[in-house]
Amino acid sequence: LTFDFVDKYNEFNPGNPEGMHKTFQRRQDMLAYEIVEGEKIPVGMFFLDSSSTSEHVCKMKAVDLKGMLDNTDFLDGRIYNGEKAGAVIAEIMDAAGIKNYTVDAETADTPLYGTLAVQTCKKALREVLFACGSIVSTSMQTGLSIRKSSKAIRSKIRRGRKFETTLETDRYVSDISVKYKTWTLEDTVSEITKGIYGEGIHRIQFSDPAINLTVNAGQILKQMPYYIILKMPMQGGTEVVISGQKYVSVEMAAISGVEKLKSGELRNTKTFSGTLLNFESAKKAADRILEYYQLQQIIKAKYIAGDEKAGNWAEIDNPEKSHGNFVAAIESITTDLTGGFISTAKCRGYYELLADYYIVGEIYTGEESGIL
């Protein structure tokens, strides 16, 4: 969320020691909303990230809970061998200091295989959700919700509130490759790293995981597969050798592809990677992604804002009244809260000719289902 306002008397200028800018606190919460037919609809909860003033205009930038995840590192990743996603998500949220969140049962019960290196909490959560086939949403709510992706149509963008629609066909994708790694613990103890450290407490981070760590000098206060907390006594710089059992990895890939190419097309592969996958979950991810990329219609719509949320599916009226509409996943939405509550959405979907039974997976005799 970004917004500007006129600061006529420089009350919010940091150069004014008596100014009202002193009331600002980082992560101060603020609720944004839009007004639709006289009704206030929350857009989401945001938290102040930065502010600045120039020429009597104060500029504010705030982030939602997903942005808060980006401001904290997740340090305690390890090797996972079937641990449930719900427990790992709880650790990530705890590291980010987020308590207002929900996780659906199917996502929470998904087993994870692989590892999480030191990275931001947002990237760590992304790895978990990629393995689960789930999405995270903060749109039009004060908290954060995590759930399995669903193709159910949750809103309809009709011609009566649309200003423009832009259509294009995305490049054809015939094959999806999802890379992952398997991890094996070495039997032998070997050197992990070494360096010179002076007096004090140091956090020493590793690029690859290891366990059963020991040092030739100082004291290990805490050890995790990707780092140790080392306490060094009062003395000059000492070379510290860290030893332990390393995990070694082998890169694998799961492939999903169409059996018969679309007329006139050549094979085209897109490659993805995940760190919390085994072959079974990587293959499921490849199948999901391939199915999604078969939806080649890219729809960009500008319309009066409603209850649409990024991550949900919507039916979008075709600008050509004589033809069928579109069914699409909303990939992103930008909303202007001061210029008439106008939203611009980017979507990926397919053309609906007459009747669509995509959601229930059934096509009835004599009814057209549409083309990709």
C-alpha cells in the first residue's frame, strides 16, 4: 500500500522536531478500504514500512503480512523427511512474529521432504506452499490465510463495471520439469568450515546442511543444520575449525508433458525447482503446473473494484457480446483507492463458448465446453 497526502505545514517532515511524524511507528497497522455502493469493503491490513516528506507532500509505504514475512529471516531450517506442512508453517510464522493466520487442514497435513536453507520467511513459506499446491492470501482480510488452490468461480466481472479488456495468447507449453534434491547423511566426520574469530558471540552460517558439529576452540551455544552460535573467550583472534557430518545432495527432476502436441506447435519446456519435494510431490507439482499453462488466454481487465481477490477464479465478460465469456485465475490486482476505486487485474484462463463444466469435471452431450 502506497499513498501520498499534502503536508501543508510540514507537520510530518522529519526536519521539524515538533512535528507529528513522531507519532509514526514502524509496523504501525492501518486498514485500507474501498467504498462500493456506499458500503465500506476492507482491502486489507497493512503495516507502516517507511515514510518521507518532500515539498509539502508526505509519502507513505506500508506492507501487508506477506511483506512482513519478507522482513525476517527463517534460520532454523533442517532436513525434512515427511514432517507435516502445518508444523513447518507454524515455525515460519513464529519466526516472523505473525500470529493472525489460518491454514486449511489439507495443506497442514501435507508431508514435506527436502530442506529449507537460511532465507527470508517469505521465501521459506513459498517453498512450503509450492510443495503443497497451496496459496497464501491477505486480500480483503485483516489476517493471513493459507489454503489449497481452488478453481471454483468466486466472482463475476460484468461489462457494466468494466472499462477495457485486453486479450493475448501466451506461448504454448508442452512440458514441465520440476527439479528437486535428495539428501543423504555422510557416515564420516569432515571439516565444514574454518575462520578466525575474536572475543564475543558469533553466528556462523553454512551453505549446505550438517549435523553433530564440533569446534576446536570456543563453545557452541546452539547448533542447527545451517548455522552455529559460537562463543569465544577473551583473547586474540583464534582460528576455529568446525567439523561435523555433512548432508550431500543429488539433483533429480520430475517431468510432466502432453501426449499429443497442439496443432502447429513445437515442444516447449518450462523448468521449476523446489527444495521440499520428493519424486511423488514433484510429479504432482509438475502435473499441476502443466495443467495451468494449458490455459493460454491472458486477460487484462480494468473495472470498478468489487470483491475480487488475487488467487481466486472469476468469470469475465467477453467484450464481444456475441461470444462466450472467459473463466480465469486472477494472478494480480492493482486498485486505485483515490481515483474512483478502479482495479486492474491480470488473469490467466480459457474461453467459455456456451456452457462450462470445468469445475465439476463433466461435459454433457451436445454442449460445447470451450477451447484452451
